Amino acid sequence: MTAPAVTTKPTPAPTVSKRGRKLRDNLTGHAFLIGAVVCFALFMWYPMIRGVVMSFQRTRRGETTWVGWDNYTRIIADPSFWVAWKNTFIFTIMALVVGYVLPFFVAILLNEFRHAKGYLRILVYLPVMLPPASALFLFKYYAYDPSDAGLFNAILKFLHLPTSEWMQSPTMTIPAMVIASTWMNMGSAVLIYLASLQNIPGELYEAAELDGAGIWRRIWSVTIPQTRLILALLAMLQIVATMQLFIEPLILANGAGTQDSATSVAYLIYQHGFFQNDLNGAAALGVIMLIVLAAFSAVYVRLTTKQD
């Protein structure tokens, strides 16, 4: 009589514990992030900290000494400091009035079109794809030519209006820079507004029309409240960006402009650092701008958070 065959069950493969899987996933995610964190620290945090340290130092003939607040008092006592801040604030306010409001209404207009929406979006976004230097040189030598050959002067002459010297005129320098900056940068804001407008339920507009609301009333009562968060975010981003005005005066007005009419804070930093070889003064001015923008951003975020 033969013994029955004994069947052995296969040994189950060892399974990875839940904690081990979680640890492996976290390590993978951190491995992808560490490169970005290192680059951000190397190219953003270190220069920022280094600039703050340099603003309290003075370097002459290769020797660096600690001077405390001397760089700040020297920069603030410079008359160009206050001229640069005045020009920067005027440009920021004018750019906010024109460059912030105009893209919103252009987006509303494009949103009403039923045909050729893609073509119109490309047409509006096209200036953003141009290199900023090329676009500004186009304005400088083609649109802002002070002779009658300039585009804007030709239009004014056709309308029997007085022509302007544009960038050679102290009173027209900042408005001319606002026009060029708005034309270059409004495409991105228009696309963001368009995406926000398309998320508004159509029932809200239908209800407003049934209540007898006109187009301006619908914009005020439906469109603006429904896009309030996007409007608030872009307002803060635009103010921070326009206060760092640099490339427009550098190219359009050759830097300072007529009677310092185009001097901005960012250009003054460039002038101290690269023309006067005053890196410590440039660092102090950069820290002042950083504090102003950080304070504005903190107050703005606080106010909008309370409002929400």
C-alpha cells in the first residue's frame, strides 16, 4: 500500500508593507523635488540674502568693510532716489488704469464673438510672443518717431490734431511707456480673463436679462462678482510687475529720458551697479524695493482675505 502524495503549497511572495510603500512613494516625490529646491535656493534665496548682506557693506579696492546703514542714508539722500520713486508710482498707477482695465473689456468683447474665436485670441496674444526688446524697438523707431513719418504722429496729423515728440517730451514719456507696455503684455491677461469668463454659468446672464439688466448692469452685477478672485490676483501681480519697470525706459528713453522723466527704481539700481560701480548702493536700493513690494503684497493679501 503506497502512501498518499503530499502536496506542498507554494510560498507566497513577500509583500511590501503599507508603510514601506508610502516611504518609497515619498522618497520618489522628494527626489524629483530636490532638484527644483536646490536651483531655487541657489538662484533665488542665496542672491537675495547676499544682496541684503552687501547693502550693509562697502567694497573698495578688494577690501570689504561693514558700514551699517551708511549705504541706505546715502541712497535716500540722492535726489534721483525720489525722482525714480515718483516716476515708478506714476507709471504703476497709469498702467493699472489702462493695462488692467483694458484687457478685461477686451476679454468680454472676445467672449461675445461666436465665430473666429481662435484667430482673435492668437491675434491678441501675438505681441506677447515677440521678444520685449524687439517690440520696444518697433515702438521707438516706428510708432514714436517724432517726425511726421512716425505712426502715431501720422494718425494725429490725419485727424488734424497736434503732434507730439513722444519720448523726447518730459510730459509724454511715461504715457508712451504705458502704451507700449500695455500692448506688449495684455495678451496673457486677456486669455486668463477669457478662461474665467467661460466658467460663468449662462443662467446668471439669462436671469439678469429677464430682470431687464442692460449690458453694463450685467457686467457690474454678474461678470465682475464672478471673476472677483481672478481680478484681485491679477491686480496684485500687475502692480508688483509694473513697479519693477526697467526695460521700457532702457530702450525707449535711453535710460533716464529727458530731464529724468523715465528714471525708474529698477533702472536706478542698474545705474548704480553697472555705471557707477556702486554695487553696495545698488544692493541697498534693491532691498528698499523688496521691502516696499513685500509690504504692499502683505497688506493687499490681508485686505482681500478679509473681504473674501
